[in-house]
Amino acid sequence: MKFISFCLTTLAILLYLEGNAQQVSFRTEYIGNSGYYYLPPGEKPREKIGNSKGSAMVYQGAVNIPLSMKMNEKNRPTAWGIGLGGSYVSLKNRNFSDEMVSEIMNIQLGVYHLRPLNDRWSMRASLGAGIFAPTTDFSKLTFKNVLGSGGLVFIRHLKPNLDIGGGVSINSSLGYPMIFPAVYVKWKLHGKYDVNVEVIEGLELSAGYDFNDRFKLSYAIEMNGQVALLKKDGKDVIFSHQYIVTGFRPELKLGKTGLTMTGMVGLNLYRPAAYSDRTLKGVFASDNDYFFSVSPYASIGLKMKL
């Protein structure tokens, strides 16, 4: 489980940039109150941490602006662009004996390049930097709150609706550049019933039904997360907050404006939130699996293609 948590953290700090139309999105998420647990190494059962409990409010926004784009005969783009994304998390933690982070601010800016290599392969590259802090007070930020990230993925177009790829991503979450494997999967079935599987920025699985041209209802599983870099007890540490949620997700197109309203009502299945030393050993330590249990989840958002 510790490896899964680290993967979620890594994915959360990678800026997702794709060569598509200019798009703006915003979403508010509520994660309900639940108890805080520790999972010991081995086969031991989880342990509840006193009367500790917590909930969270997450606010996320992003804008993607292509600078240049040209489509080939296969309708695949050669594109350059920039992306800006940000999130703010308010953590309502109660009855903790140890100090917990109460807010997280993540701001990311990056550039991307996407191009077809031939009829079967495309290449996707990105380079960016961001601020990952336990505060919104810019006067308290230091260079240690800044991370660089980048990635290079080669994508195989197996079918018109199936792309699979792999490559490398790099980030400085441990205080120095580290290379990690990157995975890209995108599979869609279109029609009245559709299925979508994406492993690009985290994970998204959904199966939906189009009632008409304006309304769609899906059942989805999504993964997201945020991180904060800070000092604790004189050491550089990472506070990671991730969550896997599932539920029904309605989507309503508001006329011909390009504006779509989205939402989700369901459950938070798994929400690890804990400190780890900002070292490779600390990230993979087996004694740091702390998480909030299952709780209610709801979100609402807007996205617009311009």
C-alpha cells in the first residue's frame, strides 16, 4: 500500500498537458468526515488512531492553451501549448495529538509538445514547475516549495479508440531529480453507452449513457491528490494527500456555449494523508501507512471549450 501511495503522490504532481482545444475547468469537491487509521506492515489489521477524524474541501482549476496546432490526415495533432493548473485543499482535522497540515496550495505551470511520429506512433513531451506548499501566504514560500517536472511518453495507436504508451517522467520531489516510469492508457467506446479508461493524470474509469445530446450519466472511479513540501522537526518532509472516489457522475451541456456542468455523488474509498521524509528511503518506508476511512463524497464543476 505504501508503493500505491507513493505512485499517487507522483502522479498528483505531474502536470497533465494534452494537445486539445483551449479549455478552462473548475471543480469543488467535498470529502466527508471519517476516522483516521494506521495499517501496520505485514498481515496485521488496521489500527484506529484514537478519536482522530477529518474531512476536506478541495478546489481545483485549470486552463490549457494551445499556441500552435496542425492536424494530419489521421486527425492527430502536432501541437505546442501551455497549461496552468492549481488546487487548494482545506483539511478539517480534529483530535490529532500530532500536528497535521490544515491547508495545501498547489500551483503548476508547464509547456507541452505533441506530435505524430508515423501512422502508428505519437510522442508527447512536457516540462513544467510548480509550487507545493502547506500555506497560501506567499511570503512564507521558499525554493524548497518549488518542484520541477517533465515527461516523455511514446504512444502506440493500436485502434481508433485505443492508445497505449510508456516512457519516463522526472520530478524533484525528493530534493533532486528522480526518474520514474510513466504509463499512458486511453480507451473509449462511443455511442449511447460509452466506456472510458484513462491512465494519464492519475486514473479515471467510467461507464456512461447518453440520454440525449445534452445530458449524460456515468458511473466513475477517479483518483486525485495534492502534496505539500515543508519542514517538520528540522527535517524536509512531504505531506501527501490523495483520494480515490467513486460514484454517479452527471454531465449537462448548457446550450451551445461549450459550457458543461459536471458533478459526482458517491464515496471516498481510500484517502491516505501522512508525512514522509523527503528521501527515497522515507517515501518507501513501511511504517507510514496512515489513511482516512470510507466517507461520503460529492463534487460539482464547470468546464468550457473555447
